[in-house]
Amino acid sequence: MVKIIGAIAAVLILAVLVIRVNHKPDIVITEKYQPLSMAIPAFGADSVIPQRYSGNGEDVSPEIQLSKLDRKVVSLAVIMDDIDHPLVGVYNHWIIWNLPPQQIIPEAIPQGETVSELSEAIQGVGYGKHRYRGPKPPFGSHRYKYHVFALNKKLELEPSAKKEELLAAMEGHIIQYGSAIGSYPGK
């Protein structure tokens, strides 16, 4: 019995170490970009995300309003992350790029790799899907960060791209950046 308990403890310690090694940080913006003013009307800065935009509700993306968009912007990209994931630190829920430069990114962007309604914008793989996946923490309240990048070009990425590939492709092409955080209660 002691050997079994010792083996279980060893496995648990090893699992914790592996998780800590794979712990991902939030997106770090090291360069100074022009600020991009953004708001998510469904919830104010640092407030609770309504159930409609969660995995417990309709699971639709919220409208994002942008202002002071530079005239040189050719496309937009959005990344939405759970920044309080207990196992991996930051867990990606949604990525979309090649959105047309516009003041309003509409609510309820359809699922799928390509979004014809938005000039063939591309949704990469976030949360294992080509679509917005709203908050649905298993326990405790989590914060979700919406990042918007205004770019000087359209990106040439396959729909199979994930967050890391999107970030790499945007490098050197970001004109403006803005973010907003909302929280969502767990069970």
C-alpha cells in the first residue's frame, strides 16, 4: 500500500512539473505601437462577460468597437485568451485575422475557416475549433483578454494556423494595438 501511495505521489509531482514547464504567459507587447481605442459594448472594461457570449449561453463573439483607426491599416486580427487557466496559464479561445479595417467588428461572427461576410477573414485554430469559443471555466472566475491588432498588410496564413503562428506572422506588421479584459464566473 505504501508503494502505491508513493507511486501516485511521484506521478502527481511529475504532472505538476510538466504543467509548470508548459505554463504559457500572456501576450507581451514589447514595442510601442499607436494605441487602438477599443470597447466591447456588451461589457465594460474589467466587468463580467454576459452569459450570451459564453459557452453556457449562445457562445457568440461580442461586438468590438474601434476608434482612432489609422488610415494605413490594411487588416485587423483578434485574439481572445483565458488568462487565468490553472494548468497552462493562458489558454487560447479564438483567433481571426484578415478582418477588413472597420470601426465595428460585428457580433456573432459565423463559425468556419473563412468568413465571407467579412471579406474572407480567416479563423484559425483556437480551442481546437475554427470559431469563437466563449468563456466556460470549470471552476472559479477567469479573466478573458481580447487583443486587437491593426496591421499594415493581409496575412498569408493557412486556416490551420494557431496563435503562435499568427503572432509570428504579425511581427513587424503591427501599426496599432488595443486590448480589453472581461471576467466570467465558473461553476
